[in-house]
Amino acid sequence: MSDTDVATPPATTGPAPKRPPGNLARAALLLLKGRTVVVLVILMILFGTMSGEYLSSSNLIVMTKHVAINAILAIGVTFVILTGGIDLSVGSIAGLASMICGGLLFSGLALPGEGTLFLSVGMVILAGVLVGCVVGWVNGVLVTRFKVAPFIATLGMLYVARGFAQLRSEGGTFPNLAGTPERGNTGFHIIGVDRWLGIPVAVWIMVLVAAAAIVVTTRTPFGRQVYAVGGNERAAELAGIRVNRIKVAVYAISGACAALAGLLLTSELGAAYPDTATTYELNAIAAAVLGGTALSGGRGTIVGTVLGAFVIGFLADGLVLVGVSTFWQSVVKGAVIVFAVITATAQQRLEASLAERAA
Amino acid sequence: MSDTDVATPPATTGPAPKRPPGNLARAALLLLKGRTVVVLVILMILFGTMSGEYLSSSNLIVMTKHVAINAILAIGVTFVILTGGIDLSVGSIAGLASMICGGLLFSGLALPGEGTLFLSVGMVILAGVLVGCVVGWVNGVLVTRFKVAPFIATLGMLYVARGFAQLRSEGGTFPNLAGTPERGNTGFHIIGVDRWLGIPVAVWIMVLVAAAAIVVTTRTPFGRQVYAVGGNERAAELAGIRVNRIKVAVYAISGACAALAGLLLTSELGAAYPDTATTYELNAIAAAVLGGTALSGGRGTIVGTVLGAFVIGFLADGLVLVGVSTFWQSVVKGAVIVFAVITATAQQRLEASLAERAA
Amino acid sequence: SDSEGSDGSDAGASEAKSNLIVIITPSPDNVFFKAEQVAADAKAKELGYETLVISHDDDPTKQSQAIDTAISRKAGAIILDNAGADATETAVQRAKDAGVPSFLIDREINSTGIAVAQIVSNNAQGAALGGQLFAEEMEGKGQYAELLGKETDTNAGVRSKGYHDVLDQFPDLEMVAQQTANWDQAEALSKTQTILQANPKIKGIIAGNDTMALGAQAALDAAGRDDVIVVGFDGSPDVVESIKSEKIKATVLQPASQIAEMAVEQADSYIRTGQASQPEKQSVDCILVNAENADSVDNFAVTS
Amino acid sequence: MLTAEGVSKNYGGVHALRDVTFTAHRGKVNVLVGENGAGKSTLMKILCGAERPSSGTIRLEGEAVQIDSPRTAMAHGIGIIHQELSLFPNLSIAENLFAGRELRQRGFSDLQTQRGRSKEVLARLGQSHLDPDRLVGELPIGQQQLVEIARVLLEDVRILIMDEPTSALSNHEVDILFTVIGDLLADDVTIIYISHKLDEFRRIGDHVTVLRDGRLVAHERMDRTDTAWIVRQMVGRDPDSLFTRNRSETGETLLSVDGLTVAGPTRALVDDVSLQVRAGEVVGIYGLMGAGRTELMEALMGLRKTASGTVAVKGRVEPAGTVRARLAAGLALVPEDRQRDGLVQTMSVRDNIVLSTLNRLTRGGLFRRGAQRQTAQRKVDELAIKVGDLALAITSLSGGNQQKVVLARAMLTDPVVLLLDEPTRGVDVGAKSQIADLMAGLAQAGFGVLFISSELAEVMAIADRVLVMAAGRITAEFDADELTEEALVAASASKPAMEVEE
Ligand SMILES: Nc1ncnc2c1ncn2[C@@H]1O[C@H](COP(=O)(O)OP(=O)(O)OP(=O)(O)O)[C@@H](O)[C@H]1O
Ligand SMILES: Nc1ncnc2c1ncn2[C@@H]1O[C@H](COP(=O)(O)OP(=O)(O)OP(=O)(O)O)[C@@H](O)[C@H]1O
Ligand SMILES: O[C@@H]1[C@H](O)[C@H](O)CO[C@H]1O
Ligand SMILES: [Mg+2]
Ligand SMILES: [Mg+2]
């Protein structure tokens, strides 16, 4: 796909047309670089004027909570895309984790012989994230050891994980995850329902995940190696980077994030159903792309991805809030995605031509 | 993605390990090449023994009819994948076409001023396919002229087309497409419901589409150029092949096939609803991949794709028929997809080592 | 439940009177829900309210976010046809805590005291009617199949039970297949096709709702089987048409529009008085629709 | 007669061509020579519409023509055999030959005729045994190059460009090609012929044009020139003034390779190679393209599986054979193709330099503030890399400076022995001598240096000792004082080399 990817090196698109040198171009470039922010701001002003509530702190908080889920998914996916891969299975992984934890809380762990064991909420959450991690790891192994294209490997996993999610309850819902004191498994609602300092815990979690991801991608060797693998795998190999390890790692990270997102959803609903987060993978990938992550790998930032998630979320909620037919949502969303990528290409071209003039 | 793609040329995976020469390897290769058939046969034997009905002619016919829809979608998508692209929008295009035609048949075309115009069924179908063609063309333009990665361009279109499908009826269903004699628009049921020589018309249509596609891919310059573009785009450029035209064309073809499939679905159901064929794109891609089409482009056959569609369809129906929990379906499907690709890689390796010995 | 009502009222009263009613239903691609939306919307406007119509497509997550929106908009009331009993309660509770009262229609939830009202059609009584007529049409014997609705929807269970309370009394009626088609027309189509394969001798299909009945009928048409009795549930216009053209035998009409209007009226009085005018659990009887009275049916109501 | 007037071409920061005015005489063989990276291929790409010039005009028989795509070039009767094979591995030979101009019959492909014509043209190239239906991907690159040649023979071209058409051909195949060229000349076809093989192009050339560092430096009738003249024009000055020779004392043996063999598609790519590199020594490997030198380097670095043989650094055998292990053992490779194997194009200059040694720049798992910049800056100063801002994209640097960046990364791993594959390919003359100085400097600093070069003048000037490779084997070894061009050329073309791809 990379041939026509946003990251296409300008060289292959022939000599860039000469432009009048200087500030105008630079200004345009600046605008393009910050396009996600620009779009977000425009959205907020637009909807803000259309509906009084839109910018009310209470609504902003609610919208941010909705964003949190997709943002966490998208952050995980970003790691994968940065290496030049793709992860279509995150939605299903979220669903699987949701059902696993739902089961653990609702009906516990049937022990061989005597009775059933109920884990504490902390343990349950840990279990869920672990499951996501393992499923992601399997994706990674398929991609590296068995040389299956990421698209296929994770497409297969999309079906498999969803299937297991449904099998966990034969398609049913785990209705009540409140738990009971005597079972010592109360408090699952905390992560999805409760607030701390007036901000939903889910949002705090997103902030933590984002912060961690930012540090990892920008301040650690691992993060840099992720970019290197995506930028030029052969060069990475020659530079002594363990390419396969890096790849497996990013899929595991993506799986873990997906699971976490699934748990937040579940906690918010107070019930676990097998279709949790169906097709969320598309939203997550969309957010990453909107944020400027290139599917060809090597380019992109966590901050961008989070902004992308905000654009998608604030757009959707805004349209609902002002009572625009919800059907326009998908139209607008699709248009915005494509538009964002087109501007990304524009940016690349502009940068290239500026570089050329600089030389 | 191509780095780990099934089509990775053996050269880059390092010199293939030496194996004891000879027939065993060749036999294995033969088996691998025919794997889709092999899997299909195994499935039929398996389910045949489990349920008497499975291999009854009537059941085979029904299953084949189910296959027809996905096969037609997959054939279109195969063209795109052969050029190294991807089309995620086929499901939505099918839905859009369904709603357009549903509207034309149910409420007709509101003319400026006097009354509404009702087109004949033939015209309606033509209109639907045309719409698909145009939407596909837009995909192609985004990919070629605006250099948007196929994954993104068609992801955006996935949302946009679906949105318009819903907007066409504000989410509602066009319940009755029978038409009336006085309106001269009866007979839409023919393509989806009726039979000819005991075989559903839908199946005949699939056969026609497949035949046409086979001829085009194997016997026309255009077809070979599609393979050329997917095999080595730069070289195609240098060989004077109009790469962009080819690309636009394949997306248009894919769109047209998608629309056709959508109409068959609609005719069979006797009603048009906006969610027609949601997520079918995944099934279509899966079928192509199962049939041995490489996502990196240049490798694959229509026959393979059709076989892939048969495997997926016969598997799903079989599981239902023998009363296996439907949830196992997704698990098995996912596993089969991944497995198929792993064997594809195995085939490539084997071929390489054989070629090496031949030389 | 009164005490519950007044609880809500304190919360409600503490807010400035809101002029917004939020209507949340499953996807309008099922006419039944379209009718609910239209009726509720019209009634609310008639009573001078501003409305916001959202469909959750039977996705509890979407529903939860829609309810968040209602809360943000400080809605006076929520009219809700929910996305599954179990996955709904938390969200409705959240609305209540925020002082936004919910009026459930069509589908119940398992606990009381969270919503101000739960107005549903009498599914048990309706199912009895449908089952009775199905048994008669089948002449008390032969193979039949049942298409179940969404497991997460209490109506699915209630109706199935209602059917069987009648049908199981006929020893010669044999159910050879029972599959869920999730209220979905397309799914009903393919499920019926496979059922027909496994059981060619089938004489009747009884469906939990009308969209599934239509799907089943489509499958029968495709298979050229005009000898199979189909009975649905809802009384949707499309099925009524089908009955007139002697395809589907009968359906059980739910007064969808009426229920929606009732909910809006009660919401209105609650907003004004801060009091629940009716007990929480309310049910409206259903009416059997077949060839006899099909002509007098219009938009989920019998205009005799 | 074809003329390119005042043609210039920039790639990002790289000036591939600077105001070149080139003339190809009608019905003659116009030879174009120049060192690697001189701009030959770029000029040809412009003539055949594969690239558009940044400025300049092209004239056919006097009048200016707009060649903006391969199609228009073909329309003007210009055909080209590209240096880097541009074939479709997934298609058959016949389909490759007719790709883009398939024969039609009532709209359908006329596969029958295509096969027939393919067999003819293959026979013309002495490949009658090749089945036109075979997949090109299965052919050894020697035969792939012949397919590439056959492609143009099928068009009726008036101007035929051949960019290093013989790089993977055996001498026998080369002879066949030359007879074909003879026929073409008889039909008044103009030929532009690019090659690095002096003996070869002196055999058939009528005119010779020399490019250096993107500029046209000489144009002459072949019979008015001699080898020395051509080499002088190519290199620009007397080789020895250009390159500083390493004069340092040689010490202990740092790298010793014993019986190294790499299996290959057709034959061993590296065939039982043994060699030593001592401290303070600069060892060159000379050979024709396809000799297996890159494979040797890649095997040393752990990039290729070795069938047999041992690699010992500082007397300790390194068994693991992974890139990391070899890096740790003290080897570092600067690859031949920096775009493909060296640079991470999406990264900045700084990030490219420190890529191999990230873990040294951390405290508590996180990068130390400024550590990367300081480290990178130190190397930039040390190697005099021309770059304004370390944060600039690597692609904005010129070829030579890009090469130095890769070198800087390698040196940061504190190697004992540096492996340099064509370190001066595609860099301008100035940068060349700088890189040569660096190599000498490294030797003085006690490193061992093993480098590949295809340029006679260069190896002869820089290396203390030269190993010659042909067809995967080491066919000769010379000390600097006993070196002669003739000896080198002879050894590189020795018997095995002729067997390549046969
Ligand atoms: N696509 C490209 N992007 C950036 N730089 C390029 C590109 N193609 C060529 N160059 C640079 O342009 C210069 C000339 O390259 P060119 O291939 O024309 O040299 P050449 O004379 O053909 O060398 P050789 O003898 O190795 O083929 C080199 O410095 C090369 O690095
Ligand atoms: N992809 C390939 N498939 C088959 N044979 C190959 C391939 N690449 C190289 N070879 C063969 O392997 C041998 C070594 O090739 P290579 O060009 O790397 O040698 P080299 O001496 O490094 O050439 P150069 O000096 O141009 O780097 C040659 O016989 C070549 O034909
Ligand atoms: O009662 C409604 C209708 O039957 C609808 O058709 C499906 O959902 C049920 O809850
Ligand atoms: Mg060249
Ligand atoms: Mg080499």
C-alpha cells in the first residue's frame, strides 16, 4: 500500500513545483502541522455557538469520557502502525477482555472440585489486561515467526477473539458486575463510573496511559527503535535492533490497551456483553491516522493520536447534541478522515520543496 | 505491510534451506497449491457425514446462493488487491446501492414539478450498479490523484457511503419492492428470488461475473496490466502502462461488483434497509486471501477467490446445519484465514527451494 | 414506587424546568421503532416540547452515550426503548441521579424504582393470542420452527414462553427447530433457509416479531414454499400488507404509537408536577390481526 | 541526433546533474562513462521520461521535445535498458516482454503471437532454451538482464539507451549482445551505452562522454582517446593527489575469516573465502559487480546465513552470527546501498547517528537530556558532516553527507574493524577524498578497515592490500607496491567470473 501512502517520499512524485519562497509557505506549513488542533478548535467553536451546553464543563467532561475509550484503543494501535503494521483485532480483544472479566466478577472461577473462586476487582482487571496482552502477543508471533501479513493475522484474530467472547457466555450478557462484599469483589464500577476531583476515573486512566505512551515513544530506546523499524526495517536490522522482538512487543501493547478500553466500557455499562466494542478498530485506526500517523510506519505521535480521538469523539457527540441526524455522523467522519490525510500529503510536499530550496 | 506479506519473494527471506530433492516436496507443493480445493472437499466430507441434508442438492443450491453474494463482492475486491490496494468500502457501497434502488422502486424519483417517475426494474438495477461504479471511481481518484493510501481512502468511503445509505431513508426500511404493473416496475424479485433451470438466478449471475472476471484477468491486456501494476508499480510506470488509469478502473470495478451484490441481497430479502451488508468487506477480503490472493499485489486468481468464498460460505452454513453454536463460526473462520495464509507462505518457500534445485 | 417518584421529583424540581424530551430507540430500520419515534416526537412537540431523537442500534454503549447526552442537555425526560435489559440499568440510574427521569417503552428492565414508568404491551397475552391462532392454522399437528428475538430483550423470552404455554398443549405439534434471529430480517431469512434444509417437512414458522416473520416469508418465497404458515408479532404495516396478499397468516398488533404517546404524556405531567401520575409498571393489551381485520389496521392501531 | 541542453536535476539536497549538455550522434555508439554517482543514470532517466529535469531542454533532430513520461519517450522512438532491472517477477517472460504494449486480437490478448515473437527475440540473444512462459522471478538475475534487453529489441527504437546492460552477463553473453548492437547500428539506430568496463566500451564505442560529479567534463571520439585519458577525466585529477594513502604501522590481527561460504540460488555467492585484517591496515576488495563482495560483507556482519566457515575478531571466534553479536564483537558495516540498508529516511540526522547506541544515552531507562544531541554533534564535527541543524530530516543531506552519517553511526559502536561496502558510491569527488582521509585516519587510530570498491583508481590509491573477488572466490591478493591496473582487471575477470549465471 505504501506506494500511495501519505508518507510517500516526494522524490517519487517528481520534482515538486517551484513556489514563491518563504513566509507564506512556512505559515501554511505551520497550519498544516497543527491541523488536528485547528480542526478540533473549529469544531468546538462551531458546536459551541450552535448549542449552549456544548462547551459547558459538564458536557466537556462527558465527551472527554467518551473519547477516553477510543483514545486508549488508538494509542495501542499507534504503536503497531508506527512499526508499519496494522491491528484490526483491537475491538474484538476489548470484547473478549470484557467477557472474561464479566465472567470472573459475575460467576467467578469454577475450581476443580470445591466451589468457585472470586478474584478481587484488582486481580480481575489485571487478568483482563493480561488476556489482551497474550492475544496481542499471538498476533505478533503470527506476524514475525509465521510471516503472516499484519492485516491478515489481525483480521483472523478479529474473528477468533470475538468468537471466544461470545462462547464465554454462549452469547448472553453478564448482567450485574457490582459484586458482593462477602465475595470481596465489589468496586468494579470505580474505573468506569466514579469520578476523582470531579473528573471521571476513566479520563484519569486515559491521561496516565497517554503520558506513559508519550514517555515510551519519545524518551526511551524502545520507543525510538519502534520508529526505526517502521522507518526502514532493513536499516534497523543492520543497526542491531531486534526487529522481531519490537514487533511482538507493539502487538502485545496494543492488545493490553484494547483490553483496558474494553474494561472501562464494561464498567461504565455495569454489564458485559459479547458485542462490546464491535468495529471499534476502525475508529481507533481512524483516530491514529487523523492524528498524522502514517500507515507506512515511522511517522506519527501519541499526542497526535489522542487529538485525533478527540476530533472524532467531539464531532460525534456534537452532531448528536445539536440534533443533526446521527446519519450525518458517518458521512462527516469519513470525509474528515480522508481530508486529514490529503492535508498530510500536502504537508509532506511542502516540507520537501522547502528542504529543496534550503539546499 | 508487504515486508511480512505472503508474497515476500524468497530472495529477501534469505537462501532457502536445502531439502532432500524430489517427489515428496513436489507432492506437498501440489497439495499446497490446491489447498483451497482440499479444504473445501474436507469440509464437505466432514459435514456430509455429520448431516444427511448437507450434501442434498437442494441444500447445496441454497448454500451456493449464499456464497454468490460474497463471491461477487470478493471478485471485485480481488481486482483491487491485485494492484496492491485494498477496498474496505464494498460493504457500504452494497448498502448504498441497495437503498438507492429500494428508493427508486418504492417511492420513485421525485421530478421537479409534476409527480414522481418510476423506472423499470432494468433501469433501476443499472442505476444501482452505476452508483457503485461512481463511488468506486471516487476511491480510485483519491488513491491516485490525491495519493491517499487505499486503506484510508476506502475507510473514509466506508463511513461516507454508509451514511448516505442511512440518509436516503432517515434510517428507515423500504419494505416492499414488488412494484406494481401500472408503474411498470415489477419483477425486482427475479434476480434474488427466482430460479432458472432449477438454479437461483443469483447463482447464474455469480457465474457470469466470475467468467467475465476470469477472461478479463487472464485474456486481456488490461488484466495483465493489473497484475503488472501489482507486481512492480515502478516498472509498470516505466513500461508505459497508465498505472493511475488501471488503479481507478479496478476501484470502479470493485464498486460495481459491490453494488450488484447489494442488489442481490435486497432482491432476496424483498426489502432495502440501510445496514445491508455491514462488515461484508471483511468477508470479501477474507475470501480473496483464502483463495491465495496476496495483499502485496500481483499474485492471485479469480478462481481462487471464488473457491475462497465457497469455503467461507459452506463452512458457515455447515456449522449452522449441524447445529454447532454459531459462535464457533467466527473462531473457525478466523483460524482458517490465518492458516490459509501460513500455508501460502509455506508454498512460496517450497517453490523457491524447488526452483533453486531446478536451476 | 411512589417514594421513588418523589425522590426523582426533588432532583427534578431542583432543576429549572426543562423544555427538552430526548427520545432514544433502536434503529428505525424496523418500522416498529420508526413508529415509536414518530409518535413520541409528534406528541412531545404537540405538548410544546423541544425533542432530540437518537437511535442506539441495540448497542448498549451507544445507548449509554445517548443518555449522557440527554443528561448534558439537562433533558426534562428520556423516552427509552432500551438496548437490552441488563446493560441498561446503570445508564438509567445515572440519568436518575442526574435528575433526568426515564420513561421506558416496549422493553422492560428487571429492576423497578430506577425508571419512573415502564410501559409495555402485554406480551404474554399477545403471545397467547398468536400461539392460539398458529395452533389452529396448523390444525393442531405437524412440524414447526420458532424464530426467537434478541436474548437481551425481555420480550423475546416472554413471547416465546407465551407461545409455548399454548403450543405445548398440542401433543402433535412438534417444534423441530428453534433459533434466534435477533429481531433481524436478513438474519431471519438465512436462518429460515437453513432450517428449511434441515427440516423440509416443516408446516409452520412462528416468529417473535414481524421483521423476522418477513424474513422467514422471503425465504419461503425463494424456496417456492407457499404451504408454510407464518405468524409474527407487532402488527407492522408491511406484515399487514402481506396478510392482505395472503402470505403471512397473522400477527399480534402492539399499540406502538399509543404506548409512545402515553409515555410522553406521563413525562409531561411528571415534568410539570414532579409526580408520577401512574404506577411504574404498566401494560397495554395486544390485538390479533389476521385476514378478517387486516383492512381496519393502520400504523399500529385498529381503526374499527 | 539527440541533444540534452543545460539539463540539471536535484533530488532534495543532492545535485545529480548540473547544467549538462550532452549529444548522442546518430547511428553511432555513444559511450557515457563516469564514476558511480556521476549522474549517468539520472541523465538517461530524463531522456527516457522516467524523471523530469529540474531545468533544461531536450532536442530530437534539432527541435525541442517535451518528454514527460515513458510513453512519450517511446512515441519518439527512445527505448532504454534500465540499470536496475525493472521487470515483473510475478509475470511470465513473454508477458514481461510485452507489458504495456500487449498484442491484441479483437480486444483480447494475442498470447500465441506474443509467445512466438518472444521465442524469436530470445533466440536472437542466444537464449532459445528459455521457455517464454517461465516466471521471470524464477530466473537468475543474469537471465533477467537479458529479458530486460529483449524488451527493447521488440520495439522499433531509433535511439536505444543501455545503462550498464552487461553488469550481470557472462563474457559469452556480452559477445552476443555486441553482435546485436552491430545489427542495430546497421539499421541506423543511435545507441547510448553506459558501462564501467573500460575494455568493453573501448571495443564498441564511437564517441565517449565523461560525467563527473554531475557535470559533463569531456566529449571525444573514442579513437582519439586512451584508457589513461578516460581515467584522468573520470577521476578529475591524478589519483594519488586525490587520495591520502594510509601509512600507519600494522599491528595485531583484528579480523580473521576462515573458509567462509554463503549458499546462493545458482552457486555459492561467497565461496570458501579466507582473509585477515590487521590493526592499522586498510584492505580493499576489488571486483566486478556480481562478484559476491556485498554478500561477503553481509555474511561477516551476520545479515546472511553462512553455510560454513568461521569469523574471529581479535582472535576470538564469534559463533552466534547475529548482527548484534557481530556488533558486540567489534564489527561494523557501512552498507553499499545507504538508501535501502543504511538510513532511516523518516528520522532526523541526530536520530540516525545515535540509532545503534541508544542504550548508552539513558539514565534509569530514559534518555539523558541532551545526550543524543551532544553525541551526534561530536561525530558531526569529527567527520565534518555538512548539516545546519541536527533535527533536519536525513533526506535533506547530500549523498556524501548521508554516507558520513551512516559511517558516524558505525563508529559510535566502537568497532575494532570497519566494513565499508562501496563507501564512495554516489558521493561527489570532494566527499570521496574526505572519506578516504577518514579511512586512513581510522587506520592510524588503530582500527582495521576492510572496504569494497569497483573503482580502480580508488583501490589503487587507498588500499595497503587489495583482495580481488570473482564469482564468490578470492582470485588474487596484491600489496600496494606490486599493484597494477592490468593485474587487477585480469584477476577480476578470471575464469570463474565468466561462469556467473551459467
Ligand atoms: N531517487 C533519488 N533520490 C535521491 N538521490 C538520488 C536518486 N537517484 C539518484 N540520486 C543521486 O544522484 C546522483 C547520481 O546518481 P546516478 O544513479 O545518476 O549515478 P550513476 O552515474 O548512474 O552511478 P552508477 O555508476 O552507480 O550507476 C547520486 O549521488 C545518487 O545518490
Ligand atoms: N536477488 C538476487 N537473486 C539471485 N542472484 C543474485 C541476487 N543478488 C545478487 N545475486 C548474485 O549474487 C552474486 C553477488 O551479487 P552482488 O551484486 O551483491 O555482488 P557484489 O560483488 O557485491 O556486486 P557489487 O560490487 O555491485 O556490490 C552475483 O552472482 C549476483 O548475480
Ligand atoms: O417489541 C419490540 C418489537 O417486537 C420489535 O419488532 C422488536 O423488538 C421488540 O422489543
Ligand atoms: Mg547508474
Ligand atoms: Mg555489492
